[in-house]
Amino acid sequence: SQISKSFLKIIFFLKKELLAIFGEINIQGTIFLYIRIFFFIIFSNFIGLFPYIFTSTSHISLTLTLALPLWLGRIIISIIFQYNNLFAHLVPVGTPRFLIPVIVVIESVRNIIRPLTLSIRLAANIVAGHLLLTLLGSQGANLSFINLIVLFISLYLLLLLEVAVACIQSYVFTILNSLYLNELISNKFNKTII
């Protein structure tokens, strides 16, 4: 059917994108994990677009639950299998010696807040669109007929924008998470696991 063909196209597109990110350093099953996360987020976002249905991805508790275990797993695996590579990422190549302590602190904080920023990005974008739809929709009783027509057209266009945001945010969450994982993995790690 057309629906299954559409899902297959999305899966193949995501697989191609994730293979481009991971390259030869692909751990078996990782790509399908990220594809599942993508579909979970996109379905949660779409369900929230229906009236009177709660959007679960608008809460940081859910988005942090998605981002934190993946981040923690990356850090633990990097500490166990390639701690030298993990610590090497804390100091970029060419950093002056007197800046190394400051750069280590900055890079450590950057690595620690990644799951939080990823989850806030997803939740804030979903909440912002829903809030705008609710605020504009509640003004209908106070408007004249012509202004009401303009409001309906703008709400329809805003709803189309929200559908696009639901797709884009699930894609961004998946790709950024996979980029964070790829940053910590090296060829040595892949040979160790396999």
C-alpha cells in the first residue's frame, strides 16, 4: 500500500543519513534504535496535534528520559573501552597550554548538558507551537466575521507549520543524538566491540 511505501521511504532515508554519520564505524543495531526513536517522537508529536490530546513530547521528563540513557550509555561505553579518546576530546588540537584547564572545564560542561539541551529543544519547540495555536484559537469569540475568517486561515497555516515542526524536531533529535554518539566512537572501539 502507499502508507507502507511511505514508511519504507522514510526508513531508507533515515538509514542513509545515519550511515553517512556513522560511516564504517557502525555498531550493529544502532541505526534501527535511532529509527525507532525517530518514529516514537514523530508519532507522539502528531498525536498531540489532535484537539484535547496531550502531547507527551512537550514535557521535559519524557524528552530527558529519551536523551539521558543514550547519553549515559555513550559516556559509560567510552569510559570502559576508550577513555583516552574520551579525554582527548576535552582538549582540542592546537589549544595553548595556559588555556587547557579552562577548555577542559568548558568541554566537560558541554558534554554534561547535551541531553538537557537536546530535551529542552524538543519540548520547547512543541510547546511553543501548541501555545500559539491555543492563544490564537481562543480569540475567535471576540472577532467579527471577516476577522474570524482571517483567523481560521492563519490557524490552518499554523497547523501545517506545526506538522512540519513535528517532523523536523523528531529528525533533529535523532540526528543530533547520533552525531553525539559518532563523536565519541573511534575505529579502535569498533574493533573492540566486534
